[in-house]
Amino acid sequence: MIFTVKHDMIFSCHVTSTLGAIMQLQDYQFFKSLEPHVMQKVLEDVKKVSVGVGSFLYYQGDINDGILFLQKGSVKVFLHSDEIGKGEITLYYITPGEQCLVNTLSTISQTPATATAIVDESITGWLVPAKTMQWLVENSPAYREFKVAFCAQRLGQIFQLVEELRFKRMDQRLLNWLFVQGRDTIHTTHEQIATILGTSREVISRILKNLEKEGVVSLGRGWIKLIQELR
């Protein structure tokens, strides 16, 4: 895997070194604040990566050997259980300008990743090796400040997810999910929603059927149309 030392690479990945990284890494605010010698060190070691949709960046239990600075696309980070009926629980998505908490902690501490990451939309970005990131933590106050801020943000999202899983009914969680999509017609499947919300397809289908009877949604093959405004 491109981010790990445990697995072989199982997908096509283009990797090049280039000073053009300086323009795109500036999407990360801390990079503009780096001292010249620190910035030069990062640019010497950074690699450009392109990875196709559906490719796994790392698995739960892998030790990551680089941190991704995402330029384009998105990555889904999730937990997977082998227990019957458990399935997946999506922790968060990574978009350009963001970093992955699991990837960062595994890389810097060289400990096993606590979740799995898969490319949701084909990505391009920059990969900084573990040794360089460890050096950056030791030598750059700007990066340390950035790291603390984004770790706090991600942990807040995860705690919110735990609260929803513990205290909210699945029908309320589904309604919340439909609302945050921000559009009247959502193109997805019951199976995909079940994966995101950490439940079974049958549960999602049953709730959606009830919502259809109540006149809240209209259902079709591969789409859900919101009829009533959700609040």
C-alpha cells in the first residue's frame, strides 16, 4: 500500500518529485509559515501521488509510512467489523486542504492504523515520508500548531459520531443524513446509506418505506427525492 509498510501496492499509482509542490502545498496554511530551511527539507522529500477510486490507501492494523496532503478528490475513513450484522461505520471524509487523523498518528508514531481508508473520488496529492514528518514535528512550531488544531477538529467529529450512535435512533440519524446532503434528489442506494450509517440495508429500506408512506420522500431505483423540507 502506498501509505503503509505492511502490504504490497495493489493499485496503479503515479509518483514524482517536483518543486511545483510549493504552489499546491500552500493550500495548507502552515506551509506558508515554514522557515526556508524547513520548507526546503519538505520539498526535497515530497512525492506527488495519483490514486484511482476504490483503491485502499491503508487497512486497519497497517503502519503508515507517509502522510497525504490532499490536492484533489476525497477519501473515506471507516471502521470495519467482522462480526455478523456490524458492517462498516464511516468516521469521516477527507477533502482537499484536510488531513487524516488516523494516517497522521500512525505515520508519526509508527503505530498500527486504527481504521481503513479508501479513495471515494480519484485523488491527487502529495505524500511526505514518515521520517520527514517526524523531523517536521520536531523542527516546525507552525506544523505542530496545525497538527493540534486539525486533531482537535477530527476528534470533535468522532465524538459527535459516537454520541449519534449511542443516543440517536436510526430513523433520526437517517433524516439528519438526508438533510445534510443539501439537494432534493439524492442519487444513492439503500446499501450505500447503510454502510455510511453503520447498519443493514434492510433497516434503511424499512425506514425509507415508512418515510415514503408519510409523504416525506419519494423512492426510485438508485435515487431518493425529498418531498417535504427536513428540519
